[in-house]
Amino acid sequence: MDSRQKMIKARAALVLDEPFFGSLVLRMGLVEDSSCKTLWVDGKSLGYNPAFVDSLSMDKLKGCLCHEVMHCALSHHARRGDRDSKKWNVAADYAVNPLVRDKFSLPDGALFDPDLSSFSAEEIYNRLPDQSGDQGQDQDQAGSSGGSGDSGDQDQGQDQGSGSDPGGCGEVRDCPGEDGAVASASDLAKSESEWRVAVAQAAQQAQAFGSLPAGFDRVVDEIVNPKVDWRSLLRRFMDQVSKSDYSWSPPNRRHVHAGLYLPSCRTSDIGTVAVAVDTSCSIGQKTLDQVMAELSSIVVDFRCEIYLVWCDSRIHGIENFQDGYLPERLIPKGGGGADFRRVFEWAGRESIDPPCLIYFTDLCGSFPESVPMYPVLWITEGKALKEVPFGEVLEV
């Protein structure tokens, strides 16, 4: 039996014995790829090295297929961004393997750390040391129970390809765009959405046969109904309003591995951002401290200055912060009823045309009748109490 027949047989066994995983594996076409070390997925295809497939028992091959398809189910192929590929693969393996290893066999050296099993790939990535020097040594530092892997001799800084499988179970690569082009933001979002639908359908099929793996109802719910971190949404909002340009120096590292030398996006100054705080006791001090800490980082990253406006039914104070400086703790001024119109009137009266306005409030107040020409982000503590006539709402 050659390697392709073995792959097909392993897929068929999963369809019969584990329909949740089997139906997901069938979504991807098989691609023989001797240039990779083990396996790879990118959300559309499942690549395999024939020698690696031949070296595995059928049980471990099925385990690796489930490992790979869970990368796609968790959208690891669409969420790397500008993170280091090797470190991202380590983090993604730590996120995936706890979902697979209790039911399937995995190759020796598969990465696992019970202390990391409840975190997302992004959270694990932030906890890992930089992937420099000997890879096995880095993994030992990352978790006491993690496998050592065998990629210490691989080239550091290779964004994709055969050098991005430190765990030895198969790597996850970035989702390609249409016709093999570089994936756009909409391509990535579309792939995530398609995989969420696929996971929901696979779970329904498995439940119909009474074979959804134990505990996977929670996993499926988290995939189908993801909870996005508010910090990511805040930065996404700032990215959208920032003035960006492209430069060939340095090139975009994300695509160098494919021989594509594309310009990198460089963010220039945003300008003066207006930040208003509703001081009518609607935002708690802890939430205010958390968001202002994130704004402090944004001031540095986007090279902007901030007008901070304290307002309830009237404006109680205006402060200006620039050069990356924001105080560690802000003490609200005021405490009466809320009237959002005052901040927008102030911006018009002072001829301030901010690239955006960020407003901390519970949304219980009077809104302007006319829509401003600049984007507005309303930040609330917990569930928003009402809809807004314009702008976006971010729940912290």
C-alpha cells in the first residue's frame, strides 16, 4: 500500500469511526509534497510527505490527521498575522494536542503541557519564549511536560515551508487567497467563517450517530460562537482609521518564503485622537484603567496624540497627551447625567477634526442628531444597554 492509499484509508477509518473528524478531513484535498517534513494544512489542502506517512502506524496517522484538521477548525491557518511562524506552530500545537491526545495516538515528541491546555494559540504564543537558538531547548523552556521536538537544525525566520513543524505532528500554514494569491483580510475572514460552519455541521452529524467526542460540545460552541478579545477589536478599529503606506524596505517577511517580495505596510501618524469619558458613574475604575493601558500602547504604536475629554451633562475638563505618555491611572471628573452631544459640539466648536472619537460610556445619554464625519467607537463595560444611532460598540 503506497502512501496515498494509506492516507485515503486513514480518512475512511475516521469517517466510519469518528465522523466529526472524518467529515472535516474530507474537506481538504490531498497533496503529495516531499519537500515538507511531515504534514501541512492551510485550510484548503492537506499536504503530506510520503516517507513520513509510511513511517507511521495507522493509529498515529489518524492522530496526525485529527491534529491537522483541528488547526483548521480553530482557524490557526487564518489567525497568525505577523507572528513568527515557527513560534506560532508551537503555540498552535499546544492548543490542539490536548483535544486530540486523549483519543488518538500522536508521534513521539508531540507538544503537550497541561498548564497551557486551556489557553488559545494567541495566549500561548504570548507566554512562549522567542524561537531562537536551539528549538528543542526553547520547547523545554516553554512547558515542563512539552515534547522536545526535533527541529533544532531548521532555519530560523523561515515563515513557511518545511521548517515550521517543531512538534512533529504536522504544521499549519497560512491560508492562500483565490487562485493561489496572497490571502487578503476578506479571504482570511471567509475561510474562518467557512470552517465555523463546517465544524457546526460535523458536530451535528456526529451527534446524530451518538459519536461526538466527550467534552467536544464545549469546544464546538467556542469555535462556532467565538469570543473575540476586546483589545484585538480596539486595535482593529485603530488600524482601520490609521494612515498606512507601503514600503519595499523592509519587504513583507510573511511572503518571502514563497519567493514573493512584496512591500510591507507601514503605519504613519494618525493625528490627534479624541477620547471622551462619560463621568456619570457609568464606567468602573478597573475597566477604565484596563482600556487606558491599552490606549497608552496604541499612542506609541500609532504615533498619535490624544485629547481626553471628561464629560457628563457638561464638559468638566480637557487634557492633552502626546509623545507616548499617558498617566497610569485616570481619575474621572464630574458625576452628573450624561449628554454625549457636548463632546461633539466641543469638537466642532474648536475645529477639531479627529481621525476617530472613542467614547467610554454605558450609552445612557443624549446622542447628537447629526452623524459626525469621523468614525466613533463606543466602549461599554459589559453588555451594551442600548443601540447607538451611529458608530461601533465595543463591549469590555
